[in-house]
Amino acid sequence: MAQSGIDSLLDALRESGMNVDGIDGGAQASSSEEETSSASAEASSGGSGSRRGSRSSSRGDMPFGGFPFFGGFPGQGAPRGDDGGSGDEPPHVEFGSSLGDRMAEWSKRTLIIAIIVAIIILLAAYWWFHPPISINSMDTWMFVTIFILAPLFLFFSGKSRRYKKGGGKIEPSPSKAKTFKILSFIPIIILVLGLIGWVCSLDLFPGNAKKYANVLQTETQTFAEDIQEVNYSQIPVIDRDSAILLGNREMGSIPDYVSQFEINNLYSQINYKEKPVRVSPLGYADLFKWFMNRGEGIPAYSLVDMTTQDAEIVRLGEGNGMKYTASEPLARNIDRYVQLKYPFFIFDEKSFEIDDEGHPWWICPVRKYTIGLFGGETISRVVMCDACTGECTELAVDEVPQWVDRVYPAELLVRQYNWSGRYKNGWFNSWLGQTGVVQTTPGSDGLLGYNYIAKDDDVWVYTGVTSATSDSSIVGFVLVNQRTAESHYYAVAGATEASAMDSAEGQVQNLRYVSTFPLLINVANQPTYFMALKDAAGLVKKFAMIDIQRYQNVAVGDTVAECQKSYQALLATNGALTAKDVADSATYGETSGTIRTMAQAVVDGNTHFYVTLEGDDAIYDFTLPGLIGIVTYHEGDKIGFTYIENEPTNTVSEITEGSGADIEVVVPEPQEEADAGIAGDGEGAPEAEGEGVA
């Protein structure tokens, strides 16, 4: 019998490998009565195809149900066959199962090609994402799950279903179906092992709390003995945000750089030539600028002196550009370069530093996990990478050169101390009784509350320590060396950093200045918060010092020297220190003369006499009751005294000559205070204040 045009077309499509049973069934349904028996036989052998063809026609869609690629997606392919469902209902096929089934149908040639393509994709993904090859890395587990375990599971499970049911060129084989079923459990077992390792890392796992508590060993020290009095020529007066502003401003003054490069916001704080500075490399402004300049590399880095607020763009010289940086997009990207060079290391947060000659380096600490698979993180080794040549040196922590300041990331050290503060008395105590449980003070804006101080030519992380309830007071503070992880605790009760910041801002509330996070310094053996006060533009305008133990004692000055004098005078005035306590740190003077003017006032409940001398424009502050002898003086009397230099008034520490020099201060008993008066003019503190002579 002659073939129709449609039959010829169907035969051609069938020979090309396309499944056209559905169309064929539909065409045969419209044949003549003489071919009914043949059409019925063909329909019985390919009934599902007939149903697909009629269903496709009723939807008005192209009959892609029989096409090998499209048939694997939901809404296409064979309907439920033996479940009794209607042939007109859309099939319910899971995407993963359907994809696995299609993979199971691949021929050997297709499978080999797919494996080669998968290996190429896997290698490209590994090069781009460069996860460490280590079972301790969460990045590695995510990478393996997405690119290896999930495809294997889909392939094995699809093969198992195919051999169980059969179809196409695959004959049913229960043994092969069982084999692939077993193989499909391998990816699941690997994931379960990873989950077990994660559970073994939890703090609640038996014995882990004690391990977490011992990761960081902290010694208790005495503040005045361990921390020397501050050298104001080396105290950092700006924070990272201000350093970024100063660096960008300096960058704008170099036209040949500003159009091609920008400053990375890394700004690591280090000690350089015994001064605290922040350094950060330049970066390529965009991809095109990288393409134009990658041959020479990045020619400079930014250096900001945190004591003088001087910013400098340090040029590296011709041919000495940094070729290994964070802004490099391809092989010389510092993260990718170091990770691929040391594939089995798990690197922590890197830092940019310069050595004593100003040469740039990348310091890349290597993580080590000591509890389970992912717990008890610490640093075991360091990789130092020359930013210009890419030469790398691997060292143990105790072999790192002295000029290196940042081996342990600050947030890791804070986290380690919190482990010891929480779990030193066991896991149950950390949640129930909480006896002796302490933690570091929280910062602001969701960030951890810590800062850096320079000590023994190293950078130490400073943070306050508060109780488990995180109230507004501290029980002490901790210093941890970023190079060696040496940790010292100092028991000092006082205000938290946040409370001190609020107190400092309250002194200049009319100016609406914002305080930086405090630094810890030693002033006359008193633990003191030091902070800068910035305006809305982020520029430092004033400085503040606050007594940690008595944070109502706040001194503010336009310069560090002025703030220092005000603070020392405040300590002496409020009785926090005696003249002997501050003698070594304060600037003292001695004078004598005739009293020109004399006035009295009450400040913070204390009575003050303000005196000026003939021929001297300075104002001298006599505070009672320590200098009660001043009440015996009048204008025109001769007087001599020592004082602490300060602005706007000089604080008198001792009367050395005159009628009141030998007066002994007698503090009356409480029952005598009601009848006691002050010799002299009879004036005490105003009754409206509700205070006697302080």
C-alpha cells in the first residue's frame, strides 16, 4: 500500500531517532476502515503514545512528550499507567527523579561524554571557588555536595528505577536495580558522616565544653603593673573609619592614581617603627583598569599614622608593583593564589602588612579545628606571601617574625575568650546556674566590641568583660596578643564601653559629636577610656578621657594634651588620686604672689575657690575640703602654692606659704556637722543645693 505524505514524514522522523508514537497513533486513528485492525494492533502496543498524542492535541501544544530531552520535565512524558488514574490527568513526575531517569537512559558514549564534561566543569568550579581540600571545611562540604554527591545520587537512583521497571533498550534486572540502589546510598552515607562530625563539634556534646574552655589560656594580671602609663605621642587618636576618610582624601591629591586605582577598605592596624598605623593596598578601579595595568601591578599602598593623622600614599618604585592583591580577578587573586598553592590548608582572615623596610606582605593564617570536624577553631600555621613577587613562606606560629602583628584574627580571639568565659564550669552551668559565666562586652551596630592597643611592640586586642546578663557594667577586661595569642585578664569594675561612649557624647551633646569605640590606657595607674569625638562628616574634633571605675569623671579637650591635663586635674579634684599619685604623670608648677581676685562656686557638690594673682593672667582652682586653708585668705594677701597645669584653670595641689599654709584640715564628726561652720567669711555652699562644704 502506498504511503501517505504524513506516513513518509513519520517514518523519516522515526529513523532519525525521534519518538513519534503519539503522532503515529493519532494519524492511524484517522485511517480508513481497511486499516483498522492494523491501527488497533499498533495502538495496543503503543497505547501510551496514543494517549500522549491525543492529550497533546487537546492542549494545542507541540507533541514534545516523546522527545527524549523534553520528556523528562514535569507535565510531559508518560502518564500514570497502572495507578488507575485517568489518561487525561497531567502526570506527576518529580524533577529530580525525572532527571535521574533521563541520565539512566544515556548510552555508554553519551555517559562518557557527560563524565568528561562534568570533570571539566568540576575543575573549572574548583579553580574559581577554590575550596580547601579538607574534611574540616564547611566550604568543601558544600562544594562536594553540590557538584559531586547530588549528581551521583540522581544518576544511581535513576539507574536503579530504570533497571527495576525496564524500558527502551534497558531490560528489567532486579540485581542491577539493587546494585544501583545500594550505590545511591553512598552520597547519603557521606553526608550523614559529615552530620555526625558536626554534632561531635557542638558544645553540648559530652566533654566538649571543657575542650572549648581550654582553647585560649588566660592569665590574671594587675593592671598598674602590666600596662605602662600611656605615651601620648604613640596613642592612636583615630579609628578605622577616620583612617579611610584620610586615605581617600590623600588619594584624591594624586591625579595619575585616582583615575586608575582606588584604596581597598582593608586598613589593617599594625605597629610600624613603634607607631600605630593603618595600611591598605590600592586596588584596580574596574576590570578595564585591571587589564590596562596588570603588567606593572599596583604601584602603591596607603599608610595613615593614627597618632598624627597624617596620610601618605607610599609608592613602591618602578617595576616593584604589587601583582598579588585582592582586586586581581584571575590567577593572581591573593585568595585564589595562596589557596591553590596550599590546597590542603584552611585559611582564615588574611591581613595586609608591611615589614620594617615598608615592603608589602600578605599574612594568611591557617585554621586548625581541635573539636570534632568544625569546632575549637584556632591558628596552627601562617603563610606569608610577598605581595610583589608572590613568593610564599610557610611558618609555625612561634616562628613568625617580630614585625608581623596580625596572626590571630581579632574576632577569633574574642570568640575563643567567650568560650572560656562560658564553659569553664561546664555546659549545664552555662545555661542554668551561670555561676562565674562572663562574656565580652557587645559593641555597636551589631559588631563585636573590641579595639586595639600597642604593647611591647605588638598589637593586642582589647575588650571589656561583663556578666552573663550583659548589663551596663564590666567586671574586668582582657588583652590578647594577635601574634602569639597570649591572653591577660584584669579585674576592674566599672562602666562598659557603650556607657563610656554615651557619657562622652553627653559632654558635647550640643555639638552632636559621635564617640569612637574607646581605647584602654593607663593614666596615673588608673584604667582610663580614651576616645575621639567626631562630627557628622567623620572628622575628629575633640578627645575625651573617662575614668573606667567612676565614669562620671569625664574630661574633654580639643587636643590630646589638653584632654590629658583636664583629666589629671579632674582625678585630683574629685579625690580619685592624691597629688603624689599623679606627680609623675602630671605637669606641675609652683608660684607665689598677691591675691588679686577671689571667687567662690559649687561644682558637682564640691566648693571651689578661684584665685588670680597680681601680674598673672592664670586662674587657680582651690578645691575644698582638701585645701580648706584658702578660706583664711582675702584679696591682697600673699600666698604661695603648687598646681597642676590645666585649661582653663590650673588645679592647686598644695598651699606652701601664707597664712593658711599650716592649717590642719579637721573633718568634723557627723553629729557635729549641723553646728559646724567655716572660719573666714562664713559663706558655705548655698542652701538651695542641699549640700554642706564638700
